[in-house]
Amino acid sequence: MSLVRSAATVGGTTLLSRLLGFLRDVMMASALGTGPIADAFFVAFRLPNMFRSIFAEGAFNSAFVPLFSKKLEDGAGEARRFAEDALSVLLVALLLLTIAAELAMPWIMSVFAPGFSEDPQKFDWAVQFTRIAFPYLLFISLTALQSAILNSLGRFFPGAAAPVMLNVTLIVAILFLIPVMDNPGEALAWGVAAAGVVQFLWLAVSLWRAGFVLRLRLPKLTPDVRRLFRLGVPGVIAGGITQVNLTIGTMIASLQAGAVSWLYYADRIYQLPLAVIGIAIGVVLLPDLSRRLRADDGAGANWAQNRAVEFSMLLTIPAAVGAAVLSFDIIRVLFERGAFTREDTVATSLALTVYALGLPAFVLNKVFSPAYFAREDTMTPLRFAAISIVVNIVTSFALFWYLGFIGIAIGTTLAAWVNTGQLAARLWRRKEFIVDAQLARRLPLTLMAALGMGATLWFGARALGSFFENGLLVSIGALFALIAGGALAYFFLCEITGATRLRDLRRAFTRG
């Protein structure tokens, strides 16, 4: 299966998950709004959700997939034993971490949401909700191991579909738990915990169907497991840099009432193209690069890297332009109802505009990182991630006092560009990524086509403005019509400028 075709499998399934996630967030916005319960829940959700994004969306693969792929060459038995040893040690470590976190949650919350200490009720809610939801980390980390095995076997669908279970479970909690519980935040926290169990069982069944059932062994730090964790710890941090920076933003945002919720809802919008494009390509690019490098096919690895950048930017640049131009309309159509006010729409749309400017960097981070991980180099991305975190902290703190929560969004966006620039520059200096003629010619044309689409969207939004205030179904219809029109305009401009052509996309889905 080709790189683009595999990415489309992951991206298409992720798109379904994110659409369900939007439905979930629309329902949550109506039920919670942006008040103290919402802020407490979103901080509680940020902790396990951060680990979900770091582990389940590719970062765990950074260490496990290259090692597991090598074991597969020695036979399925060797690979299975390695996976079982990793599972046993990981399970014990996660159990100890979960117990420690449950006991220390008040102190953890003082670090992750220092602003909540001024509101004892909000602080207590955050501690309570996080204690309920935190076991999600245990199950989603085990789910990540299962997903990495399936990805190495070329079965990308089950792992990509696992987040669907999270959204379905939370929607069920909104529909059936919130009406019967006194606190909607507590109901959603129980939904998060249940979702971890559901996702774990889904991938356990998928492994069984693949004939790769894992048995529990006595935990043993074998040389292979030691190497896995030696590579995995820096790989997880480097691969999850976006989530780390967002978590830092949440910590600072807790100092401003409502800011945690505004940044959360803006994050949910730009995470759609990031997951569908960047994470999907990163997940399938890593095993592809690992295979090519093991075969000493450096030219093939560079070709795959160039096509990954080209295809990801073909979709990401217009998504960034569209999110920036339509930020206000997107937020008011999706969220502005119930407890979510016009003031919340204005604030959230500003954050979304800033995040949109960093979207290409967020995606390129996912595209460039596998080039290091496939070479079992996790320390270099870790060093770059550390620099990015420092940039984020310094910028966010400095700007927060002048611009409020928008300063946090600027810090996160700037940190993403710094991290991506370092990754690309080091690969170029090592001659492990050389921009080919096709990419050099098409990237500027892609930007031109996206800017043309942006102008089309701007005028279209002005023309359809009255429809956005005319009821839910009408406003959603107008927004989708506008987005569809922008997409048609974009691909028309791509065709006439040569940024891409329909026949090229067809070939991309069939070339190995």
C-alpha cells in the first residue's frame, strides 16, 4: 500500500473521529459553557488527553516500531516475545504512576492549574475530575502498544479507529449521565475513564483477529526492553511536543477566568487538520522510512520524505488559511448556543486565528520527526523539543501580561515554528532530507492557490453573513457550502497553476 493511500486510511478514519469529536464538543459547549465547572473539567481532561495524543497518535511508535520491525525480520515468535516483555514492564510502570498520581493529585493540580488555587471550589472540582479520569492514561498507553504492533503489521485502521470509541463514549455520557448526575463535569470524567477501557478492548479484539494475542509475562528488563525505554522516553517527549506546549498554555491560562475553555475550543478546531493530515502521515511514514533505511534505500527514503511534505502541505496550507479567514464564523456556528456566549465566540476565534498561523509547523513537526525516529535517533528531537518548550514558556509568560490568553496562543505557535525549523535544518545539514525539484516548484504554487482560496472565502463569508444568524441548520448549511466552495476554488487554482493535478493524486494512491 502506498504512503498516501495508507495515510488516507488513517486520515479518513481520524476524520470520522474528529467529526464525532466536534459533535461531542458542540454538546459539551451547550452543557458546560466556559464557567468554573468547564474550566475544571478541561484541565482534568487535558492531563489524560495529553498522554492520549502523545502515546496513541504516533509518539510511542517512534521507539517501538523500528525495534519491533527488526524483530519481525527474525520471526513472529521473536517479535511477540519482545512485545509481551514490553507490555509487562509498561503495565507495572503505569500502575505505579497511576497510584502515585491519584495520591498526589492536589499537588499535581497546584502545578498544572496554579490559578485555580484562588477559587477553592474550582480547584476541588479539578482534583476530583482528574482523579476519576486519570486511569484513562493506563488503558490508552496499553492501547498505544497494541496500535503500534498493528501499524507494524500494516493494519492501520484499528488504531486509527480507537479515538472514535472515545468520542462515542463521551457522547453517551453527555446524553445519559449528565441528566442523572448533579455535576456535569463529574459525569464527563467518568465518561473519559470508561472510554479508556472501551478503546483497550477494541484493540485487544483487533490483535486477536490479526493472530497476535499478547500474554502477560513476569516483568523483566531485558536488553531489548531497556533499549525501548531508552529510546522511548525522549521520543515520547519529542513526538508529543505540541501537547506539552498546549499543556503549558493551559497552566498559564488558568490565571485568567475562561481562558482555559477558550483555548480548549480553539485547539479542538485546528486539531482536526493536524490529526487528519500530520498525525496520519507521521504514523504511516515511520514504518515506511524504517523499511527503506533497513534496505539501504536512501534515495527512496528521501523521495518518501519529499512526498510526505508535499502532500501534507497541499492540504495543510489551505486548511490554515481557511481557519484564519473563517475563525469567527466557524466558532459561532459550532459552539455559540446555550451557555456559550458571543463574548466566548470572539475570544475563541482570536485564539483559533493565531493557532492557524502555526498549523503548517504543527503538521511538519509530525512529518519530519519520523526521519529521526526511523534512524533510532530520539535524542536530537528531544533537544529541539526542549528548546521549543523554553521558547513557549518565555513567550507565553511575557505576552500573557500584555495580551492575556492570546499571548499563550502566540507562544505555542512560535514554539512550533522554532521546533520545525530545527528539525528541518538538521536533516538538511545531514543530507538526510534534500528538497527535490518537484517539491521546490510546487510549494510556492500551493501557497498562491491557498491565498486565492482565502480571498474567495473572505468575500463568500461577507455575502453569506446573514445566514449564519438564521438558526442552527441554516448556519451549518451555509458554513459547509462556504467550505465546499473554498475547496473547489482551491483545487481549481491548484490545477491551473500546477501546484498539483488530479492525475498526480490518482498516482499517489497507487504508487508504492
